[in-house]
Amino acid sequence: MKNRKIIACGLTSLGVFAFSGCAGCNNTMDGAIKLTVWVSEADQAFAKEVADKFQKSNPDKTYRFVFDVQGENEAATRILNDVENAADVYSFPNDQLAQLINGDALTRIGGERLTNIKARNTAASVESATVTRGETEEVYAFPYTDNTFFLYYDKSVLTEEDVASIDGILAKCSADKKLGFLVADGWYNSAFYFGKGLGYSVVYDENFGEKSISCDFNNAVGEKVTQSLWNVVKDKRVKADADDSKIIAGFSDGSIVAAFSGVWNKNAIEKALGDNFAAAKLPTYTYSTGEQAQLVSFAGYKLMGVNNYSKNKAEALAFADYYTNAESQIRHFETRSYVPTNVDARADERVQSDVVAKAITEQLKYSKTQRDVPSTFWNPLKGLGNAMLTGIQTGDFSVKSQLDACVSAIVK
């Protein structure tokens, strides 16, 4: 009997790692099954570990995996550029679901696998992979982690009571010890609008193409929300251009004592803060009437999808299922701190006792499922945030005109 083993070779110039890689073929001449997998750079090692275990769990078959780096935020763009030659299995955020279905880039899941997805994962995560066509709900991907943001803070400076509100945080901040916030990003700044019940709506055609888009961010309430956001951004105790690198650097040198961010920065921030590392749900902010409004984050989910054009669709589905099972989700938590969507993995003591997992679980009570997000949503809100950053420098920011321009670019 033929000895079946995985042979590794690196194709570093392409950012690809393959198990006996044969990038130009679907099944190799010796009968091995080729699967191409696209995940983020940070998940490459994890994906290869899962592939090794998947091979060992299927000793009667030989697999040849080809891995490529693909940032999840741009997954749909790359996949739809050449869907027939894109990855067999790929990770993507759930807000790209309709776009990928519209481009025929996802395999619909059914049968026992669908039953297992629904039974094993949280209802919200399954919903994030679901679309409704007529009277029928259709599931197109395997959920594996929540994707939201929350508050990291230095507990030597701030107490649990302080971090309940932005006002409480800023009372302990100064020009040298700031609150970090990335205002020029719709994933973050939309939390102010969702906190007052504002939102958007998309009408799709039968193939999930966008027919019309509405957004009420520029009504009377939205104008007041924008003024509240502007009040936060222009405060000298706030670092409003705090991207990931600036947040980590700020916690490391003490110039940032609290920041809005996600689980992907946990290890770096925990290393920077040491025993003073803490996390909590997002705070409230002061609305124009003086009331406290809770910041409501997007509750997104990371999903594994299978290309509808995969030449090895059954094997691709089996791998995506394995990549997202309870064991894999716990391992993903151990390596990347990703909170599982699998209910058994989520109940694991290692997850339940984790400070960040607790913060995420609490924040999900104040969240909006990242579903049916307009394709036009992100750039205008990024532009609104950039206008505020410019306004800090010039002292000039027109709430109404900038907000109207933002919403005008979103609606369709």
C-alpha cells in the first residue's frame, strides 16, 4: 500500500505555503486531492495546523493544500475578480455574504452539515451566514468566531466605574494619557449612530444585488449624534486617529490608557499592560440632551465559505466543517483569542474565564448584527471621520453639510 504523507514546500515569493503544492492542478497525478485555502496572514500557521490534523483524521486519502494570504476585509473583491479560479475554501466577514452569493462564489449548505451548523453554533452566528430567499432561509457558510470591538484599559489608571462612560474615562485622562479611537472607520464611528437607534436598509433583487439603499443618519437625531461624536473627537484627551499600531504603541509607552479595539490586539496589549491589563464593554457617550447613550457596536462574524466553483466541493466542505468544529475553535481561541461560536467550545472554562471573552460577551448585548450592510456604507463614514480629523487641525467642521454629504454617498 502506498505510504501517504504530507510533504511541505514553501512558495514564499507568492506568500503561499503548500503541502506538496501543485498550484496548477485540481487533483495531482498521484491521486492527491488539492485544496486551495485563503486566510489572513495571522491565521496562516493555524490553518496549516488544522490541515495537518485534517489529513491525519482521513488516513485513507492524500491532500495537497495550497495556502495564500488574503485579508478578510478584501476577500470578496479578490474572489469575485476571478471566482472560477479563486480558493476552494476561504475566510470572510459576514457582511460580504450577499455580495458573494450574488457573485455565485458560495456553496449553499444543506443536509446533515446544515443541521450540525444550527445545532452546534449560537443562533446569532448562524443568522450571520443566512439569507432569506422568498419563504426559504438559506445558509452559505460555517461560522467560527464573533467579530466585534470593545474597550481595553489600564486598570492602574481607570476603575470599572470609570470605564462605564466616556466622560468617566476622560475624567482620568490628560493630553499625555489619552483615550484611543479610530474615528475614520465606519466600523467604529457607526456605534454612536446605532446607539440612538439609527441605521440603514437594503432592498435586494432575487440574486441579492442591491436595488436600493436608505440611511437615516442625517435626520434630526443623527445631527445631534454627529455633534456628540465631534465633541469626543476634538477633545484633547482623545487620540482620534488611533489605528492598531498607534494603540499598541500608546499602551506600551503610557500615552494611551484606554482604547476601542478588537480581539486581534489582545496579545500585544496584554503584553504592554501586564498586570494592569483589563477589558470591558464599550462605554456610554453623552448625547446632546445630556442623556447617556450606550455605544452599540457591529456584531460581525468570521465565516468559512466554500467556492461554488470548487473542483473538489465535497472535500472543501469537509475541510471547512473541520476547520470550524469545536476542537478547532478552542484551538483558535488558544492561538488567536478568537471567542468561539460553537456552543460547546464557548462553554469551555478557558473561554469562560478569559477577561476579553467576558468583555465580548457583554458587548454583544449592545450590538447590531453586521448583516445586509450596504456596499456603499464604509467609504462615506471613513470620509466623515477624516473630515473631523481635518477639522481638529483647521478648527472648522460643519456637522450638517458633512453629514448630508456622507449619507448622500450611502443611499441609492
